[in-house]
Amino acid sequence: MEELYIELKDNLGNIKKYEVLHTFTNNDKSYVIYTDNTYDKDNLNIYASTYHMFKDKIVLDSMDNDFNYKLVEEEIKKFINGD
């Protein structure tokens, strides 16, 4: 599988590259799970956001409720287990 990357700009204008691990859609909402390939102790840092497209660019949105977090947790488990 081809590796996909997104570049995100922080509040200071610095651009950081992230590897896209998985994308999915649920109830017409798009999600992306990504990493900067850094570790916190022994765990890979994984991030997730909802997103939408605007003028051919991905715009990340905040995940604003527990349903989104639980949905992403379940999707990460499926992804790790190869489901």
C-alpha cells in the first residue's frame, strides 16, 4: 500500500508532516487517523480528526463529542487487528 502524508501548519506557522494511517467515513462524516511517527514511552503517537475538503485541500475539524472518540477508538482497533 502506498504511504500517504498530510502536512499540517501549527499556530506558529511551522509545517509538520504526518503519515496517514487510515481514513473512513461514518454518517457522511470523514475521519483521518494519522501519526508523526514519534513515541510517548513505548507507544506510537496517533492522532485523529474529522475533515472536509475545501478548494482541493484537506481541512481538519475538531472531534467535538464522545461518539466521535469512541468511533475512532473502534476503528483504530479494527485497523490494528487487520479487520
